[in-house]
Amino acid sequence: MNAARILGTAVVALCFAAAGPLHAQDKGKDKALKSTVVTKVLLENDKVRVTETTFKPGDVSQSDRKARANYVVKGGTLERTSKDGKKAVYERKTGTSVWLAPDSDVVKNVGKADYVVVTFTPK
């Protein structure tokens, strides 16, 4: 199972390496809400940036993000608040992937356990 997961992750990373530019991290535009998540860079080159982010319960992330794919390492329940104030609560299951369009939403772990995600962002 782990070999299949690693292979799947590598395939996704290679696909993004061939994609066009699309990436941004927190530019510090709005420091009113400080990001409390822990992000570790796993791979970065001129084609792609791969990060692992851990949200402890209650942790918040606010940043300008470009289109990206997320692979959920450890699932959980998140609350997403858009710029217009609309809130949505959703669950991400371990072992699933999702493509996300560019956004600058605020994301909060509203679950009771850590949420861990690997993000593949083409440059």
C-alpha cells in the first residue's frame, strides 16, 4: 500500500513538473490573521514546489494560493472562509487527492486531530 502511495505521489509530482507556472505563498498582505500551520518544503526546483503542511486542531492558514493539487496524508475536518465571508466545513479523507483552484481563503482545522497534506504546486 505504501509503495503504491509513494508511486502515485511521484507520478503527480512529475505531471506537475511538466505544467506551466502557477504558485504563490503567503505574501504577507494581511497579517491580521497569522498562519499557525507548520509547512516543510519536500522538493523545490524550477518546475514544482512540493510541501508538507501540518494543521494541529485549531490551526489556521491564510495565504494567497495558486492552483495546486493536494494529497491528504492524514485526513480531518476543515473550515474554509472565503474573502466574502462565506464558510464551508468539509472533510478530507486520508489517501485522497484534490485539485484546488487559486484562492486566498482562510482554512482552519476544526477537527480533533492533526490534518497533514502534501501540496504539489507547479511554478
